[in-house]
Amino acid sequence: MKMKRFLAVLGAIVLVFPLNAQLKADYIQAEAAKQVDAYLLDLYKHFHTHPELSFYEKETSARVAEELEKAGCDEVITNVGGYGVLGIMRNGNGKTVMVRADMDALPVQEATGLEYASTVTTQDDQGNTVYTMHACGHDVHMTSFIGTARMLGSTRNKWKGTIIFLGQPAEERGGGADAMLKDGLLDKIPLPDYAVALHTSASLPAGHVGYVGGYAMANVNSVDIHIKGQGGHGAYPHTTKDPVVLAAKIVLSLQTIVSREISPLDPAVVTVGSIHGGTKHNIIGNDVHLQLTLRSYTEEVRVALIEKIKRICNGEAMASGIPEEMWPEVTVFEGTPSLYNDPVLSEKAAAAMGKILDTEKIHVLSPVMGGEDFSRYGMTEEDIPIFLYWLGGVPQEKYDRAQAGEISLPSLHSALFYPDPEPTLTTGVESMVSIVNSLLLEK
Ligand SMILES: [Zn+2]
Ligand SMILES: [Zn+2]
């Protein structure tokens, strides 16, 4: 009898202070589903119907801050690098893990036909009224992140350490992470041992995840080229220096950079996305403007692309007889650095997701040439290992039809893109909770 009683008391103690405390997979799964049912779907629809453009995330960030507070963060800091938000959960000695969600939407007019489609218009930098939509899934990111905070906030007896929830503005313009870091982010928080994030995938089905160890997303640079000529009458070309012909030569020569000058084993893209010049049939104008996007992985290739573009511009201008002082002006904008998923952390995170999801729902993917400024958190001198994974969003039925070749799937940023909220959010919460929990448990 006494022994039984002793065991019962011991059991109760173990329940309250479990040895080797951790969240079990079935608990995480059940709790994530419950959260999505009871709370997160509404929150998702709120974010979806209240999109705000990059650098204008005023209401969104206020809601994120309020939700982080409710989820049990000990400290919530707002207005970091613009509308950036930090929620800190302190729970004794242990590892420090940072979880990031981006908060901005895009100037896209939603055409999904969903009952909760966005009809919102907002003002852009130029004061234009533009339709606004969460076409990149950042509403999914915020909602999963709040779900993660709620679950970890309500299970403090199952983990030790510190979790930092970072709501980031202006990912779409590649400026939000930089703004937060420049505003002293790393002085405001305990130094993270790891930083993790997820991004919605428009090609994986809801309920699945994918990841890439190592280089996962590209360096992004925007380049403007101002080509100058000497205009005149369209019938007297010999008295002019025609910038349209020069622009045409430059556009074609630029194609040889990737095909002839960069190693076929190094990924690179040079795209001329915009060309504007001239006013009328019979006038040779003075200027042509080109807008390019460049993609690469390594710093060497990134620098080489820019040098080669300048060389080609100058060389073609010289060949066209343009005086040196009028050679094209090439302006390179600071872009998003390539995203390098720490290989060791990637494997740890994949193992943690494997506790929650069936193996066939975890995909090892190829890198893509898109960009993500989450990369910046891994590039400071503190050398924080980072990991960003893909969270499938495509409704299963649409995915199956696409696999059968009946439809093509809209990409991220498309007016037609939408995730299947329930399975996407459930998987978002359970995968992230599992990753954070397992990293916190590390010695
Ligand atoms: Zn995007
Ligand atoms: Zn995005």
C-alpha cells in the first residue's frame, strides 16, 4: 500500500516535472489540429483579408505583437527596423532558438474567387492606390508562427531555454531583415543558437514539407541600365546615335554572359525584364532604360555578372561610336544575398519533422533561383546557423489534377495562388513546434 502510494506521488511529480521533458509527437499533432480548429483559421482569414504592403505593416505588426503577448511571451518589442516585432519567451537556461515570420503582402489584385478573398486597396510609395494581396503566403507564415508561440507558451514545463519570435517587415522588397539588423536586433535579444523559418510552397501539396541543405535560394540583384544616344529625325539616322539599336545589341550580348562566360556548373540568371525608349515612329530618341534581375549563388558569380554587364555595355557603346562620356550608366541595387541552409541544422530539423510527418511527406528539394532575405540572419559576424524550409500549400485535389497534366498550378505572387488553409497551417505549426522543441532539448 505504502509502495503504491509512493509510486503514485512519484508519478505525479514526474508528470509535473517530467524527466527528459519534451513534447511528444502525438501531443504536437493533436494540439496543432485543435489550435487550427479553434483559433488559427480565423486568425489566418484576418491576416488574409487585411494585407499591407512592404514597409507599411502597421496594423499587421500590431496584431502580431498582440498575439505574441497573448501566447505568453515575457517581452514584446515593437517597431524594430520599421514595423518589426520581437516576442521573447524565457524559460530558464538552455538553447536560444529564433523563429521568423515575414508580414508583408504584395500589390496584386486577388482573383482566387475565395469567399475570404482580399478586396483591399492600399497606397504604394508613389501614392498610387493598388490592390493588395497576401499572394506569397506570408499570412500562412504569421499564423503558423502564432500557433507555434501559443503551443510552446502553454507547455513551458516541456522545454527549457529561450525562444525569440521575430515578425519581419518588407521581405518582398528585400529590406526588412536588413532594417531589423541595422536597428540593433542582435543587441535587443539573447544571441540565437539557431534561426528557423518556413515559406509556403506553391508546388508541394498541403500537408507536405520540403527542404534543401546548403544553398537553397539565390542572390538577387536588380540592375538599371541607362543607355544614352543622340536623338534626331527617324529619316536621318546618320546624323544620330540611335540608343534603340544600341539597346538591342546590349540585350542580345547580355545573353552570352551565362551561356558563354559563366561555368555551366554555376547557376546564374540574367533577365532583362523591362525595356523602354522612344516616343514616336519617326523620332530617334535620346535614351533607353533597361531593368534587369540577376540571380546567382556564390559571391564570385554575383560579382562576375555585374562586371561583365558593365563591360558589355561599354564595349557595345564604343562599337556604336558613342563617346566615352556617354557610355551607359549601370546602377546596381543592393539585393538579397543567397540563402544558405546550415547543412547540420538542416538534418536536425528534417529529423525533427520526421517525428511528426510520414517520410513520404518530407521532400528533399532542389535549390531555386528565387530570393529570401531570411539569409541575412545567417550572415552576421555571429555566424548563426539558419534553416528555411518549404511548407506545402496546394490543395490536394488541385495538386492531383496538376500531376495528371489537366491544370497548371499558379506560382507564388500569382493573383490565383491560394493555399488550403487547414492542412497547411496544421503542418506549419506541428513541423515548427517539433523543430524548435528538438533544438531546445539539445545539450
Ligand atoms: Zn514573395
Ligand atoms: Zn515570400
